[in-house]
Amino acid sequence: MERKYDIEDRCIVFGAAVVKHTDNMPNTRAGNHLAGQLLRSGTAPALHYGEVQGAESPRDFIHKMSGALKELRESKNNMRVQLLAGMMDLKNAENAWLLKECGELVAIFTSSIKTAERNNPRK
């Protein structure tokens, strides 16, 4: 039976996978540039989510979730650039999982933000 992760666990597992992926990227100017950016944006959601859990208000929750979402979208676009540049191969199961998981996390965070906004309209 496959383990179901909560959002925090998923963000941490995703961040760890990003660390492994970036360590295996080519040692070229482009590889180092994209690896550095992905390392920052791909590990940030786990750290942001820690802040989300301490949100002081619904608006603070939305703000912190939006920060994590921004980093996830940056990570997704970074990996799409890598794909088109031939630096990432989706035949590799880990790479395919990484891009898929990033997309799923984007969807989860987007949905959570929309729900929070709907339940806490600005006055």
C-alpha cells in the first residue's frame, strides 16, 4: 500500500528530491544556473509551509500559502526549461515524478488558497 503524505511531508519529500536532482545536473554554466535556482525554489515550499502552520490569521495563511505557491510555480517552469533544453529526461522515473509532484503541489496550494479566500472574504 502506498503511503499517503500530508502536505508538509509531500513538500519535504519534494524538496529532498530537488536536492538530489540538482546535485546530478550538468556542471555547465546553464546547469549550474538552473540548478541553483531550482535548489532555492524547490526547497522553499517546505520551509514556507512551516510558516503557514503558524499563520496568525486567515489573511496571513493566504499570504504564506501564496509564497509557497510562487516558489512551486517557479520550480515547475525551471524544470520545463530543463526539459526543452535537454537537461531533464522524463524517461527517468525520478524526473517524471518530480515534475508530476510539482504540478500536483501547485494544484493543491492553488485550491487551498481559493478555499481560504472564499471562506474569508476581504471586508
